[in-house]
Amino acid sequence: MKNKKLEILAGAALFAGIEADTLAAMMGCLQPKVANYAKNSFITVEGEPFTGLGILTAGEAAVVKENVAGVRSVLTSLAAGDMFGEMVAFAARKIWPASVVAYSECTVVFLPPHKITGTCSAVCGGHQKMIMNMLQILSERALMLNRKVEYLVVRSMRAKIGKYLLEMYRLTGKLTFVMPLKRDDLADFLNVSRTALSRELGRMRDEGLLDFYRSSVKILDLEGLIKAAE
């Protein structure tokens, strides 16, 4: 495996705390498969057989689901170093629960799950650390799904927006920040239409609650935003 891919893998949560030399040796045990994908192509398709734990090493992608009407919802965005498929990797039914779409040209490293939890033939020191990382990742993903449910039960669009912006404020500790999600992705995450989201953000700006430019947001009235989120 090329050094550039190894550098990106070293930054992935699955391999956190593992030295580069150890990681290089582990690749011989893990036996990853590398695949390239064109922009707008499907990396995985919901309902098809599971092909392995994926780590994006180049490009941008998104995990999406579509309803029977073909309406697509973005579950999460992916960048180089991000992982997908961890929620089904160790399930009894090995079927992709969602699709992954390439937003740009992408390269993905697929890892067989049984190689992660199995005994390392080289008895490398990083294998136990990798397993602990995997357990932590699964716990964090479960918490993230719980967070998604919390937004779904909020009825008011303004309350959803206020809740999300307050969460970003708490995470960054700043009144001015860049939202990690694009406008379309944010609309999907909040389960609202993009047009309605833009309209409500405009109203909140006109009322002096916030200001924004593209993905950058500045909270002007923190107390007012807290009330909006209630």
C-alpha cells in the first residue's frame, strides 16, 4: 500500500494511537481491498451484500437513504479518513443498510471484519488497540443515531435550526463558526426541505438572531436563539 494511503489510514479513528510502522505491518494481516469510484457513482447500494468495512482515503462522499418515492436523505457526510459500514460489519445479516454516494472521485479501502476481530497472525502490537478503537467507534455511532432521533422529534423547523446552531456553538465554543454540513445536507439531516430551511434562516437573520454567509454562521442573539430552540 502506498505511503499516502497509509498516512490517511493512520489518521482514521480505527487506527488512532497506532504507530505508522506498526500500521504498515498490520496491512499484511488485514488484507484490505482498494477500489476507485467516479464522481456521482455509488460506492455501496442499500440492500446489496456487504463488501467490507470502508475507509475513504481520497475524495468526498455521503451515506444516504431513499424512501419509496425516491426522496434522498443524507445520514452523514464523509471525507478522507472517515469510515462507513461499521454498524453492519459485525451483524448477522450482512446487507448494506444504506447507500454511499461519491460526491467526487473517491478511493476506498475495504477491510474484512473478521480480520479486525480475528487473531493477528503476526502478533502485532496494534491489533488490540484497533479492537478497542472499534468498540469506541460503535459506541459513538450509537450516540449519533440517538442525536438524529432527537432532531426528528422536534416539530418546529425554527426549533430544529436553533437546536442545531446551539449544538455547533457548544462544540466550537464560539458565536461564529462554519457549519460542517452543506445546506442540502443540513436540510436532509433536519428532515426539512432546502427551500423551507433557507426561508427560515432568512427570517431568523431578519429578526436579528443570526447572520450567515454560505456555511459560515454568526449568532447575534444567543438568548433569542435559546428561546427559539425551546
